[in-house]
Amino acid sequence: MKIIILDDDEQLIAQASSSLEVSRPQPLWSEQNPADWWQATNLAMQELLDQNPAAIQSIKAIGLSGQMHGATLLDVDNNVIRPAILWNDGRSEAQCKRIETSEPNSRAITGNIAMPGFTAPKLVWVEENEPDNFAKVAKVLLPKDYLRFLMSGDFASDMSDSAGTLWLDVENRQWSKAMLAATNLTEDHMPTLYEGTQITGTLKPELAKKWGMQAVPIIAGGGDNAAGAAGIGVINPNEAFLSLGTSGVYFVANESYRPNPDSAVHTFCHCIENTWHQMSVILSAASCLSWVTKLTGYQDEESLLVDVEKLDFSTPSTVTFLPYLSGERTPHNNPNAQGVFFGLGHNTDSAELGRAVLEGIAFAFADGQQALIAAGTQIDTVSVIGGGSVSKLWGKILASVLNKPLSYRQGAEVGPAYGAARLAKLGTSKLSPSDVCLAGEINHVIDPDQTMSSYYSKQHKKYQKLYQNLKDCF
């Protein structure tokens, strides 16, 4: 949980965060208790209040962003029925097939192939495996929208986050009765839809008092990737960003609805009205770096990266890493894919493993870039956001694998929270998105290294061949 405060000049004047854990009670499962989100919210708000009570008092509006796809199920009394099933949960592969069989026009309506990460298959899984829980479902909310409900009492969502449920008619920006029927749900189970810059309600007076602020408007906001795009100014056609968060996203803005579901590219509504976007998504990005750091006994990622930087990058590594620790989306749509180190030898050390992880994630992004280009997408500029953006070495690897210069902009590491604050500003002013969602000042640009690009093009083919040769073994 991250909360930030922006002033009228979009300067970051305060921020606070509170960490959360993910529960994995069975293979392929990924869950969280929604009560933990609320506890983390209150802890972070208290931290902000302690830091800067004057800033809290001056807040004019709240924008929301959050992890997409999570199924938060409420009963008629608005109680949470079971732990929320998260975006990287892979249990519902069979249910995806059932949805596409029940509604043959599924891909045309939603612009997306049915994947276990989406919300709708999770509900089908609950219906088949926990029928008593399914019978209790009165409302299905995405994670940030559950917090909205607790903050204002409103059942509301925005177009960009809702596009990731598989219940939205993405072209027409409305709930699809056909897709809901395919999962034995109706519009009554869904929140009211808003564009990302619209007001959905007002902070409850008792919460406002507790948090030391006014009962301000709450803005619809956006899913984490769309909000990240608003934060970095990627709202115009052919502008793109890479997000190096827990998962990895290659995001391109579009002026129209241009689906290509068969290559496992996502087509969603943007959080800006009359705008859409395409994404290739890899389920494990910076989370792979955290994993290998822990595996090799380093105290933190920075310490491992220091040793990786000492390696000789004038020649290729003998080790290849497939970063499928949580399965994979683009382009494989394979929840059963697994992580692999290939090419280990007696001389392989921790730094070599770290290097292979950075390169493997870059190759996964290259697969996504190929899928986007195959979908007819033009990519003019690429910026980088997310916690992984602080590593210049990783940037050099990514630029060389993708063969594109990468721009690092001011505020990029703040990520989706910055965009959510911008959407709050848009929702309570008469400014237009082009006035507010400006590209941040470029701190630096990382260009491809031609030597690295040369050997990475060969290694990428080897990486792709390894997946094809191993996919029947997963």
C-alpha cells in the first residue's frame, strides 16, 4: 500500500507505505485478505498524518489505483466471503475454456483471450469448487474498489480496471450482459462504471475526521498500469512504457480500440476518456530479482546488482533463465509454465545467476514487444517506470535486448500512485488530460549497446527455443 500527496504544482510533498504479504496455500494459488489492505491503508494514513498534518488537511481530492483482476467477493451484508483471489493466481485455466465455450464471441466482446489472471474465470472456479460461497455473492469488487467502498460506501469502478475483469464490452465501455451470463452473474453483481476522471463519491465524515482531513471527493482512478501511464504522460498514440514492478508490463497507448487477443496481447480501456491501450504482460519481473536475491543469500537486491555489474558484459553468459515463476501471460498464456535455469556449470556463481535473471526478464519483454508489433502496434517512444527503474544496468540490458532507447523520467519510481493523484486533480478541476498528464522531465536516456544487442539477438532465439522444447514438461 502506497499513499502520496501531490501539491498543485505536482510536486511530491509526502508519501507513506505499508507492506503486505501474499498467501499461496496451494500450487498456482495467490490470495490476500482484503482486511489487510484496509489495515495497511490506515497505517499509511496515520504515518502521513504524523509526518505532515498540514498537507493532509489541505487535500482536495483522492484518486485510487491498485492491482488489477483481483476478485473481492461481498455478501448481502457487505461482508467479505473469502480471501481475494489475485491477478497472478493460476488455478482457473479450465474455467477460461468454459467461458469461451459458453460465449463464443468472448474475444470479440472483451478484446482479450480468457486467462486465469482475469476476474471472471475466478468466479467460475468459485462456483464450481465453493458453491456455497458463490451462492452468497452479492457484489464483486476489484481491490481498489473495495477500499473505495470502505472509504465512501459506494460500489463504483473505472473503465481501465474493469476492462481486466473479462465482463466489460471494452469497445463500448459498458458491462457485457453476454459475458456476465456466461459466468451466471448479472449487472446487479457489478459496481457502477465511471471514466477514470469522474467523481464516484465522497469520503465518509467519520473517516475524514480520523484521517485529519476534509470529506473530499473520491475520483474513479484507474488500474495500476493505466494510472502509471497517466503518471508518466503516456496518453497519446504510440507512446509506450515498461513497468518493472512485481510483474512486468509493456504498455502502449491507442486512440482507438484495436484488439488482437490471439497473440495474448491485452486490449483495455485507458483511464482517460475515449482512449484505449494495449499491453503485453509478464507475470514475474522484479519479483524474480527478489527471489534470486533471497536464493543466493544476499541481504538486498542492490548488493546482488553490485556484483552483477562487475561481470564482463562484452561476452554473452552461458546461463539462460526462463522467468516463469508464476506461469506466463504474453505470449504463452500458460499458467503452468515454470522458472528454469539452463546452462549451469561448476563456475556458475551468484552474480551469474543474477545476470541471467535480468536478461531472462528482458527476453520476456522482447517476446511481448514482438507480440505487440505483430498486432500492428507502432511504438515510437518507451519510458521506464516502477521500482526496477532505479537499476541502470538493467536498463542497459533491456535497451540492448529490445534494441530501443529507454527514457527515465522524473517521478517514474513513484508509479501508479502519481497517476492516481493526477486523475484526482482532473476530477476536481476544469483542466484537460493534456494539461495535467504531461511527460515528466527526462533524467537520462539509456541507449542500446551494440555489442550486447548483437549477442542478445542470438540468445533471445535460444531462450524462445528452450520454452518450446520444455513446455510439454511443465
